[in-house]
Amino acid sequence: MTHHEVVFGERLIVALDLDDISRARALVNQLKSYVGLFKVGHQLFTRYGPAATQMIHDEGGRIFLDLKYHDIPNTVKLAVEAAVALKVTMLNFHALGGKEMMAAAVSAAHDAAAKHHVSPPILLAVTILTSLADPDLVAAGIAPPVAEEVARLAYMANEAGVNGVVASPQEIPIIRSTLPADFLIVTPGVRLSNSLNDDQKRVLTPGEALRTGADYIVVGRPIVGAPDPVHATQELIRAMAL
Ligand code: C5P
């Protein structure tokens, strides 16, 4: 691996969207020296709980716990404390939980990190799910368009002390134009080519995503579903540099 590939690989997050922990372990073992983080989502965590995060630690990988907390501030505070005890590097919650909920998450993350002698995790807010469009916002009584609501929620997250957001490729420009340069953007919906989009509505290539302003990209199926996941990962990392 070249120095360049190591640096870009750090910014690649592999979504372990699998229901079999042995397969997930094999992937972490194969990919840990190439990529930055492994994303544990609802499927793996609901099935295996902390055994899923422990498995990644045992293999020497780092964790993005993608459980998108959304509850009253005290409940989210307690959940974030529990997540920090699992020594995750990154975790997230819904910005629609409100500014007070996000601020509670931020202070819980710092307090719990000090208690466990670890660095505070990177905290990300989910703004508007990419499965929702303007009519869905209207139906829920939220003012459209989606892009403006995303920017509003990202602004609120930053005010609450959150480190960044999960955002689709089309949302990156508005977030970059309204928030400080160090506000992180983590972007799914990345493919090597437009024809390989699975159910992602709009995709960018790894190079496009980074040039548009993403700090990290999240890739699932193109890696976990590939016949040769190491080769697929290397291709994606090479494409980040293009
Ligand atoms: O397989 P694929 O590369 O599409 O996986 C993308 C990952 O990012 C999945 O875990 C998916 O849940 C997540 N994600 C997404 N779009 C969002 C937020 C999260 O695809 N807006």
C-alpha cells in the first residue's frame, strides 16, 4: 500500500450489513488494515449486541455504532454513556430529537470518555433520512424543501456541539456552504460507477464524494457483497484518489 492509499483508506467506512457474525468477523479480519472504521448497524447489533462490537475490537478494528438514537434527552444521554463504554470511535443520533437532546449526547460522550480513559467518540447527527422527500416532510408537518431542512438541522447540530452529520451526496454542497470547514460530513451512496447503484437513488464515485466535501465515505454492498472484498476495497480506495 502506498502512503496515499493508507491516508484515503482511513476515510473509508465499511458497513457490516450482515446477519452472520462469523462472516462479519472474516471481513473485519481481511479489511482492517485497509479501512478506517467498521459500521455496526441495527441488524448486527440487534442480533448480537455488544458481542458485535467486541468482535471488532478483538480483530483490531475501529467502530462506528450506527444506532441513530432518537429519544428524550435523558434516555439518549444514558444510551451514549453505554455506547462509550463499548469504546466506539463514532456514533450517531437523529437531529430531530432536538438541540437539548443533542447537547445531552455531547456532554454524556465527554463525561463517559473521561471516566473510561478513552477519547470522546466522534458524534454525528442524522438530519432527514434520504428515504424521505418533500411530500413526506409536508405530511409530517415539517416545512420543505428537504435541502433547507437538512441545512437547518445541521446548523442546529453544530450549535449543540455535534461533530458532523451523515449526509447524502446531494446534501454535501449546502452543508459545506453553511457550516464551518471542520464540521464533518459522512456520506453513504458511494459507488464506483453510476450503473451499480443498488437501491441508492443518487450515487457519487469515491473521488466525487471527497471532492464535493465528504470527510468519510460509507460503503456496504459493493464491499460486503463482492466476490473478493479485499480487491473491491482496494479499488474503492484507489478511486478515492481520482
Ligand atoms: O450497501 P450500501 O453501500 O448502499 O450501504 C450504505 C450504508 O449506509 C447502509 O448501512 C445504509 O443503511 C447507510 N445509509 C444510507 N443512506 C443514508 C444513511 C445511511 O445508505 N442516508
